[in-house]
Amino acid sequence: MGRLTRWLLAAALACAVGVIAADAAAAFDGFGTLEADSAYGQNITFEVSLDGGAPDELELLLRTPGSDAAFVVPVDASGTRASYVWNTAVDYVTPNTLVTYQWRAFDGDEVTVSDEATIRYDDDRPGLDWQSRQLGEATVHWYGDAEAQAVRFGELTALGVERGEERLGTTLAGPVDVFVYASRDAFFGALGPGAREWTGAAAFSEIRTIFMWNSAEAGSQAYLETAMVHEVTHIVFHDATDNPFHEPARWLNEGIATWSEAGDAGGDRAIVENEASGGGLFAFDAITEQFPIGERGGRLSYAQGTTMVDLIVDTYGPEALARMTAAYRDGASDEEALEAGTGIPADELYADYYASFGVEAPTPIEPEPIAPSNVDRPTAGEVDPGGVDPDAERPPDEGSPSEDGEPSGGGFDVGLIVLLAAASAAAGLAAVAVSRRAERRARS
Ligand SMILES: [Zn+2]
């Protein structure tokens, strides 16, 4: 048997084995054990065993709190196990997020889904030896020697929840987790790359989690306690306004949280008064989605929200807030919610607000018209129609030496053509020689 024949037979056998293996792989018979593991800031790994072998196609469905749809990841599968690694070093995921996952297989005409399972993405960085205690609706987590401080935060959370529930006419939809970090680095490591550098505390309402940074650097004890009440009010506000249509106005959310710190506008009135007589105030429409990044714009946005909430409570009673949150739950727009709370159209409420600071409501700034160009443009010259003029003078003889003795451009071209022709002829001869040799060898 020739060498080639032996190779072909081996290949044919390999194909047969391949077919048998594919048949076995098609015998997917459901999902076995589901497993998941995570390392904070690195990854979340999902694994599943495939009874009978891999299906034709496999997907992993991932869901996080607050998202209305699953994120679908196609996963390559062969054999009886499959896994997917979610690279959370690239895709930031907030710690304490409860990830719900499910596997889905397509095999022939059949679609099979696994049970749903969850994994909590814990902040398990080295050195964070978490301890926790439950205080009413709050579970506080701390490490190191911060127990007393953590317990104090837990008590403040309970107080903030109680006050918030009463003011906003709601009951908390679930427990709240509070994580107390001991250093700025550890705290910002939890908040991810989008955090503002001045952040001292942060609430992630969707996952009902508050992150605090407990150190003298973060602020005084009074500041930390105020911040705690502020953040927990955000979570109560989230529950009080939760709806599938839109987020309530940011100025209102921050305004209620800041106003709740002490139950009044505090020093924010002076900030608005000062800006009203200086650079001017923002339209509420301008601070509905986002606040300016700059310190001055950010501070004024918070202050306008807080003083507006103060005006609403003073004029229309504290129940106005609960009427507004109830309207949001029913799907009201910002304007409709403000009217539901106060009984007057939103435009009128805005006008009253600006009047209380002695200014007119800001109006949109119209763009300046674009003036005609004042650039001097060169006048267009005669257009060259291109092509070859048959009456034009013939170019000098090709190949004639130029004045400095070097061959002219034309001569060089001809030389090149001659060289190319020679090379091509040589290649042709070589090809003939090679093919003849090949013929001779084939006959031997
Ligand atoms: Zn806030």
C-alpha cells in the first residue's frame, strides 16, 4: 500500500470517528449542575454540566436588578461541560449585585432552559474581612475595627428609612445593605471607574446598597451621619416612585434627599440667593437628567432642588411629597407629578420659585445665527479639459541623452520595458524547463 493511500485511509477513518462523535454530541439530554463563582474586579465564572453532551447551540442569560431584559451570551460548547467567564475587570459590576442566570440550549427543534440560579458579586478583595450585623431593615457590613461606627450607620439607616417612609408615603420594598470601607482606595475600588472624585458616600438604589467611606479624610462624624440619611432617602425615594416608564427628575430626587438631612433647606438657600444675584439660576428642565460636572454648577443644582422641595412643603404641606411619589408610581411625567403634588401646573410652580428669589424664570438661550463666510476665496482659473491634443508638438526623441548626459525619462522607461521583457522571457523558459523535468520524473 502506497504512502498516500495509507494517509487517505487514515483520514477516512478520522471522518467516520468524527461522525460518530457528532452523533453522540447531539444526544443533549438536559442541564445538570449549575455553578458560579466570582472574584471581585476580575471575573464571574459560570459553569454547567450538559447531560448526554453538548447541544447544537448554547446561551447564558444574565440579569441584574433593575434591568427588564436578560443579556444573552452565546457560549461554545463541546463535551459534557460548558463555562463562561464574565470579565468584570473590563465590564464594571457594582459589588453586592445579585446576578440571576439561566442556561438555554437549542438542540434540533428543542429549546431547553435550565433552572434560574443566582450569584452575589461580593467585594472579596484581599484584606476585606467582612463582618455584618442586621439592624431592622439594614444590614451593616464592616471590616477591621469599625464595628461601633457601622452600628451607628445602621441605626441612622433605620431612622432615615422610617422618616422617608412617612414623608414619601411608602414602605421600603426590601432590606438595605450598608458597606463601610476604611480607606479611600478601598471605597473608590467599590464604586468603579465612573465615580466622581469628591464622592463621600453613594447609594445604588437598584441593588439597595449604600457604600460609605469611614475615615477622618471622608469628613466629620456629623457629615458622615448626614450623608447616611441622605443616601438612605434615595433608596426610599426609589421605592416610592418605582415605575416602568422613567426616572423622576434628578433635581427632585437629590432635593428630597438633601432636604431630608435636616428637614429644611439649610445653607442651600444662601447658595441660590447668591447665584440669583450673580450668574443666574438654572431652568429645572436643565437639571432633570444630569447635573453639571463642575463644582459650582453641581452645588447650585443640589441647592435649587433642596429649596424647591422646601417651597413645596412650606406652601402645599408635607403631604405634597407623598402625592407626587404616588403620581410617579402611576406613570406620571415630571410635570404631572408636580401638579399632582401642588395642584398647580408645573410652569406656575417654577415661576413662583424664581419669583421667591426675585428673578425671572430662565429662558432657553437661542443660538446665534451663522453669519455668511468672510473668507476671500480665490477666483477659479481656466479649467484644463484633460486628454491628448493631437496638434501638440511631439516630445523629444525617446532615449536621447539629456543635456547633462543622463538618459532622459523616456529612455529609462524603454530600458525598463526591455529589462521586463527579458525577465519575462527568462521566466517562461524556466517554466518550460521545470515542467519538462516534472514530466520526465513522472514517467520514471
Ligand atoms: Zn444624593
